[in-house]
Amino acid sequence: MISEIARKLLRLADAIEPDGGATLAQRLLEVLPAHMRAEAGEIILALEGTTRRLPMIAPSESLAADDALDHVLSHDRVLRFDDIPDATRFPQTRALLLKRGLRSLLMLPLTTAKDPRAIAVLASSHPCAFAGIPSGTTEPLRAMAGIALSASLRLTHLHEQIDLMQTEKRALEPTNESSESDVEQAEDATPDTEPGASSGSRRGRRFRFHSRKD
């Protein structure tokens, strides 16, 4: 019998789509423990010096600032604030939470051995919204989510390259109209000859050959 955690991992693996990770972001939200009372959520991608956001529970603005994001990416550890005082070490992120009326924050790094580096960020206006979540539950989920996200981004890039090559191929192919025009021009350029002219010319050449022999 498949365990519940195994079912969730399979669901994450099944979310690999060529959509830049959008399906994976929604699927991760679905498989997280039900008692996580998140009111806002996103996946933040740190890729090639740029930051990209994938909405989970569509936030109007980023939930975490660079100070907390850099800390999580550097240490590859889950970061959790049960209330505003817990965010004192990260003044930029604390200011964001206060501005949006949020009190709890959970940051799950979805980091694999290769790029991209990503963090799932969940937030709530309630204190201790993410307290008591065992690491045995989140560790396999965030590991699988990182693998699935990497695969989704690579698959998306592959599809984009295929589309680009197909577009370039179509641009190089002549249209039907231009092909017909080329055929007509080739026919117009062919000189008219009377029937039998070619064979007569060959007969003439054979006659001259025999005359020289005689």
C-alpha cells in the first residue's frame, strides 16, 4: 500500500509540465499539510542573476525581501517566523510583513544540485500558522518539488527551442505561390524547338562522321 507521503511525491512528479513551473507551484500548495493556514504564497526563482515569481496563492507583491531570501539560499534550510518578533534579524522582510498585515512566514528552499535555486514562501496573518510541522513531512516534499521544478523549467526551455526552430524553418521554406511562380518562369525561359529537331541534328552528326570515313 502506498503511503500518504509517497502519494504526494508522485503528485509532484506528475506536475512536470512545459509551463515554466506554474503547475508545480499549484501542486505543491495542494500537497502541503492541510493545517498550514497560508493566505499568501509564491515560489521565488533565483536564476542567472534574476528573480522570478510563480504564484501559489497570488500575492500582490513579494512576501520576503532579499535579506531572508539570501539567508535561505545560502544555508539551504527552512526558515520560519511564528510572529513578527521572530523576523527581527531580517528588517527588510519584517517591514514587508508589517506592511501587508502578515505575522507568520514559512520559507522552504527547493534547491537541487543544479540551477535553478528556488524558495516556496507561505505567509499568514495569524501567528504560529506554520508551527508544529515535522521536518519529516516537509523535507521529502521540498526535495521532490525542487527536482520537479528543475525538470519543468528544462522542459519549457526545450519546447521554446523547438518552437523557435520550427519558426525559422517555416521562414526558410518557399510558399506555394513562389514555387509556382518559379516553375512558370523556368518554363518561359525554355526555348521552343520543333519536334524531331534534336533527332535530326543527331542524324546529321552521324552522316558527317560516315562521310569523313569514306
